[in-house]
Amino acid sequence: MFTRLCPDLPLTYPGNPGMRFLLCLALFGFALTLPANAAAQDANSISITDRGTFIVFPDRISFNAQISAAAPITEVVLEYGVDKRTCGDMVARAFPTFRPASTTLDVNWTWEMNRTGSEPPGAVIWYRWRVTDANGTTNVSPEQRVTWLDNTYGWQQISRGDLTLHWYAGPPAFAEELLATTVFGVEQLAEFTGVRPQAPIDVYIYGASQEMRDAILYEPSWAGGVAYPANNITIIGISPEYIEWGKRTIVHELTHLIVGQMTFSCGRNVPTWLDEGIAVYAEGGLDPFADLRFRNAVAANELLSVRAISNGFSVHPDLADLAYSQSYSMVSFLIESGGTALLLQLFENLRAGMSVEAGIEQAYGYNLDEFERRWRAWLGVPPATAAAEQPTALPTPIPTFAPIAAAPTGPALVRATRDEPLNAAPIEPTATIVAAPAAPEAPAPTISAVPVAETAPTNDVRAGLRMFIFGLVLVIGVLFVLAAGLMVLGGRR
């Protein structure tokens, strides 16, 4: 064997008869490394220099690189994505245009978020370049990461455990108070329901609701906060004068994030009443006004069907408000009657992909209809009639927020889903949106203020009607005086 491999080597060397064997073995090992060394040399023949990103927040982000190769470049691909929970490995691919047959290139590609919907502030975007030349050699650049955030603000942050709060407006005491409330709310949620965070959470506090809305695209104009469960991020506009509203809102939104962590699956099977009900439960329950309206609905036996509020809330404000209160009551019944263990089992069933019908039956031993019957009996309400089983108004995938008819009463939420980026697998999850606080007895806000109170539109209409009537009476009076004067002049003539 070694004679065939090393025919020109003498059989022995003076003083060392085994030298031929060792030399041949060394030559054989060197030959085995040649293909690997050649492959590495081929990959190194393509040089990729990342030139970073350029962000125009919140509209677009541009990726830039400089490339050189020994042979003409035939393909340049930008692979990118967002760090978030998904149902699989989601890799988006973009194909920048470049001059054919070039060996040196400056390439760039822009993700136009004003066409696809923006990522949440604080999201981490990763990317890498993949380049192939005419010889079939491919090189891939190291993965880079960039935080999608408007850096015109002087962001600061404080953390406690897995909770990190980012803010830029207000003194440190303002942020510390919000964080303390957040930590306490999460601890209370865990104590009373067993629901606990499964991953680190980031909360971004904008100095005003309008500034928060300027940071996102295609959300309702009344939005005061948005939660992104797949990203473990929530953003809220809170100015110091609305800190009490902000405390409730943070706890509410964090509950959505935590429930999203616990129930994440490829199917969106968490019913609206469960998601919203436990969030209202976490923030401390109903405010007095909502509680009074719910009690009136119970007394009049005007409760909504459980199935009617499983896939969104009504577009009618009164029914939407009742749906939030009723959802809180239904979750309270589940916790009181079955304890936290069964509630956690329900979440686990939903995470496993079960429908809410199957999940409740497996955890509690009865189906959704029996759940509604028992809940109504718990309230002292007769079983629902056949007519009550039907939705009283058509549901919508983007339900209206719970109306605020008095002073600010806490958060209210809707759902919204964005489209996916071009040339990409879906990488944007469902978001939860919370209404901004109403300004008590405040005029129309400036760009840095919170929205007008919910009663303001009604007051504006009434004021307009009063002005119109006053003007009309004034005009009639003037015309009357003129007519009287003309009559007097005519009489004199």
C-alpha cells in the first residue's frame, strides 16, 4: 500500500528503518487537508465589509455593505429578521440591485416599513449578507444586530429582575414609581392567578401619547399604548400628570405580554374574553363606573353570550364596555371556582394548540356552554335564552376600546395585525392597543398632551349648538330691528 502511495521513497533510511512509513503517512495526511484549505481559500476570495444601517424612524431602515471578489459577483442577498417568538425559523430575503459582472460593489437595500407596518420601538433586527461569485463560491458575513428605536430621545433605563423600563421624560423618581408599580403588579398577578413572566420584558415609556403614536405606523389615532407579545415589548405614552392612569395601563399591558408568553402557539386560539378579562383582573378590577354599569346589566339580565365575545368585541361602544366588564367577571369566576391550578392548566392547553372549547373541557371538566351556565348561576342570573346566545352586534377583528364616560377609568384594548415585509415570511405578530387616558376637564390637547376627555366631543357639539342658536337669534333680532325701522320710515313718508 505504502509503495503505491510513495513509490519514490527509499524503503529504509540509515539508522531509521521506519522513516519511509512516517513520511508517507505525513504526505497522506497533508493530501487530505488540501480540499478543505482550498475551500477556505475560495471563501476568503469574497470580502464583505458591513457598512452598518441608516434609520429614518419610524419609516425605514437601510442596510449597507461593501463587497469585493476575485471573480465577477453573480448574486447578493440580504437575509434579515427580528428577534421574536415565531412558529419556525423566519428568514426574510432581499435582493439588492447591482452592476452585473462587477468584482467590487457598494450595495444597499431599504426596508420600507411605511409599506409593511413598523416594528415596535425596541425591537432587535438582525441581518447578514450572502454573496456568490461566478466560480460558485459563496461567503456569508457575520450576523449583525441593531435596535429599532428613535434615538432622538435621550433614553434612560432602570431594571429590576427581568423587567426593564426605558424612559426619557420626567425625573428618575417618575420612572422608579412606574417600575415599582410594574413589579408589584406582576407579583400580584403571580400570587392570585399563578401567571408569571416566561422571558425578560421591556417597557418603553414615551413622554406623551402623541409622541408614542408618532413612533408607530397604522395604529388608531386614539392609541395610548401598544403591547407586542411576540417581542416581549410594550410601549405607552405617559406624562407625569397621568401617572395614575399609567400605572394601571402598564400592569394591564404586561399581563397581555405574560399571557402571550404562556399561551404562544401557531394558532391564535386565546379567546378575547380570557385575554382581556385577566388583564382587567391584574390591574385591580373594574372602576366604580364600569362596575355600576355591569351590575345594572346583571340585574336586567342583559349579559352577552360567552361565544359572542370570544373572537373580538362589538363595534358598539356600550356593548364593548360591557364585554370588558363581563370578561373580568368570567375570569374572576374561573379563579374563584377552580383556583390558579386549573387556570394555568387552561393556558397550557391553549399553548398546546387546543381550542378554548377543548381546553376548558380538559381543565375544568365541562364545555363552554356549561361554563356560561355556571358563571351565570354564580352571578344569580337565569340561564341565557336562545336569543341571548346570538351576538347582539357583529364582532370585528379590531374591536373598539372600552368607552370612558366619566373620568379616566383605566385601559381599554383592541387587536391589530400588520402585514408581512416584502420577500419575507410573516414576522410581525398581533399587537394589543390600549386607549389613551382622557384628560379630565381639559381642552383640546397640543401635540405633547394626552387626548381630549371622552366627554369633550359631546361638550364641543353642545357648545357649537349653543353658539349657532345664539347667532341665529342675534341675526333674527337685527333683521327685526331693521324691519321695524323701515316700517317707521315708511309711515313718516
